[in-house]
Amino acid sequence: MKFLILGCNGMAGHTISLYLKEQGHDVLGFDREKSKYIESVSGDARNIEFMKELIGINQYDSIINCIGILNQSAENDKQLSKAVQVK
């Protein structure tokens, strides 16, 4: 299967990415910085056009969203925390 893991450098995303790769799946990670362990692309998830292009170019079987904002980061940057709220 072909997976896109959003937030591939975080605690959950890192673990899921490596597990799926070890199981033989085609895994592409996405985060603010490229991963040292899996094939990945870097960018800003708030850039809607970039995200549409990333998702539209490839035909993923599954996209797993592991993007999260730590409480301290959300406190320090109110706009960032609003940008990633689930609606």
C-alpha cells in the first residue's frame, strides 16, 4: 500500500512511518523538515495549495495525519494553534 504520513518527524508519525516502511509499504513522509529515516518532503501544512498538489500528484491508499501542536507552542503562537484546529 502507498501511505502519506503527515507529521512524520513527531512521536506518533515517526513510529508509524518506520513501522509501515518495515512492513514493506511505500511510505512518503511530510513535515517541516525532511526525515532522516524515510523518503519525505518538507513544507508548511498551512499552505493549502502545496498540500493539494502533494496529495493530488500521488495516488495514496491512505493518508495518516500525525500533525500536532504542543501546548506550549499553541500558547506562544495563537494563530498557529487556530490554523490546525479540527473543524
